[in-house]
Amino acid sequence: MSDTYELSCDCGHVSMTANGSPKLSLYCHCGSCRELYSADMLSGTGWANDHVELPEQSELVVYKINDKQMTRYGCPKCGMIMYGVHKPGIPIIPHAVFRKANGGKLPAALAPTLHLFYADRVIDVDDNLEKCDDGSVIGL
Ligand SMILES: [Zn+2]
Ligand SMILES: [Zn+2]
């Protein structure tokens, strides 16, 4: 099965595509993700580079946390965060971007499977997913 997700920001200025299945879909509670996305946890999907068609970086607003090798890319007009690139070098697309493209719902194929860096959390999550204290399960 090969799904294609056509994604765009709030104002429509930035669009991008993701194809097939993500490498992972998760919640990350690490301090870096919380800082990068200004959220209590990251809710997102990680994709192989050849499964996404991303906008030209020069067309985006870029926010970097240099000492953590993390970058976030957003629309220069509406400010919506479209994706981030973290240490392993794969694009991370927030679940919110997929929800927006899918009538407010996360496509079932993209349901998150685990929590990473749960030991660093600032909020507790009461669900049935695996809770990993760190990122070693995906090699971080
Ligand atoms: Zn926009
Ligand atoms: Zn993280």
C-alpha cells in the first residue's frame, strides 16, 4: 500500500508531500524537542529522505538550535511549523501537519507507536503505548 500525503501550511504558501509509510511515529518528551517545537512534547512522524518532497529551504523560516543539531522549518507567511530535522538527519513532520490535511484527524496508518525520552517528560500520558526512558530503542 502506498499512501501519498499532500501537506500544506495554514495559508497555503508552503506545500510538501510524504509518500508511503514513515520510519516511525511517536511522542518525544526530550528537552530538545520541547524547546524546538515550543510544546510539552513532540507528536510526530520521522521519514526517510526519499519518501518526502520538501520545499526549498530558502523559501522557509529556519530556526536552529545549533548546539543540539536541530532545526525547524516553517512558513514565512503564516508561521506554521512544517517539519524539523534532528540529529539522525531524517525529517520529522508533526502529526498536526497531517491532521490539518486530513480533516482534523491523524490518518490511521500514522498512529504513534511509542513514547521516547519519557523519563524527561513534563506531562504524564495515560495511554497503552510503550514508554521508553530514553531514545536507545531507535539508536539515539
Ligand atoms: Zn503559510
Ligand atoms: Zn525529542
